Amino acid sequence: MKKIITIAAACMISAAAFGQVKFGVKAGFNTSRLTELNTIGLSQDNATMLFNDKNSSTGFHVGAYANYSFSKTLGAQAELLFSTQGGSSVGLFSPQDGRFEKQTQRLSFINLPLLLDIKPFERPFSVLVGPQLSVCVNRSFSHKEWYGSDVNYNDFDAAIVLGAQYTFFKHLAVGLRYNVGLIPSTQFNYEYFYKPENTDKFQKVASLRQTNNMLQLSVGWTF
């Protein structure tokens, strides 16, 4: 987390040295999901099956940004945000009685988006695109007993950000963006073969990996 803050501070100080930088603060809401890179996971110890849950988790973000203009049509924007994210999986604990339960993860991140600010029209409209680096500072579960020693948690995250922003009255910025996670946040590091009832063949289940995907709506004020 200290490295993320140091990088963000260095970017803002460097931009300010050129005299074309504007600073601002922002806050807003998140809708996030932990998208599984494969469709099913099977625990070797307790035969728990995990399925992707399409329900989203709501959260918020708050932070600051610095925007530097290279020209009328191109700029760069660095941000430092605190963001609450998460998602859920559905577990089939007992295939015999069909009992399902939901596992919800709550994640808190320090996010550092480093974005190109593209202004295609002669209006205060921008397209923002670029990478985002993140560090998870807190992780909680609704059913902690689901995950044991076979699971790795990755506190570092990276994503691709694609969004748009419109500025009213030269100061009030309203933005919408989508973050596509690139690095698994949760990963079961094993493969397991099992034999379903009434079949002669063993089926292979790959390790379960979940990435952070998020939709953000924010309101900012540029000084």
C-alpha cells in the first residue's frame, strides 16, 4: 500500500511541476462481481461445489485525482482511491439433498488508475482508458469455513479501465467506467477428478480462479 501511495504522490508532484495540472476530489458507488475464470470448482476434502453467482455486490469509492493536459485533445489523469468491492459464489454443500448456500466476499482496495484522457470533441467530454494497480487492504467472508489451506489470496490486483466523463461548469465531473480484472484475487491451486453417479467416466475440475470486475459511477470536483 505504501508503494501505491508513493507512486501516486510522485505522479501528482511531477505533473504539478509543469504547471498544467488540475487537482480534484471524487466519490461514488461501485457495483462489482468476482468473475470466475472457470465455471465450477470441487473441493477434494468436503465435496463442496462452487458455482459462479451472477449477483453483484455494491460498495463505494472515495479519493483524489490529478489531471494534466498535453493538448486540447489529450491529457493524463492519475487517481488515488479507496474502494470497497466484492462478490459471491454459490456452494452446493450436499449433492444428495441439493442444499445451496451463498459465499460473499467483501474486499477493500487502494486503487491507482493511470489513465489517458482523450477529448474527441470540442466539448467537456472525455474518454478515460488505461491500467489500474491495486492493493487489497482488507478481506472478509460470510462463510470463512468454505476456504481452507488449498486457497491462495492475492492482495495485488491489476485491471484495465475504460470509461467516460463529462464536466459541467468547468468543475463538476460526472464519470462512468468499467474495470476488467486481470489477476485472480482468489485461487484454488489444485485439480480434482471425480466420478458422477450413473456414469463410467471420471470428470476433471480445474482450479477455481476469481477476478475483480467493477462498474463505477462517480462525481468529482476539480479545483
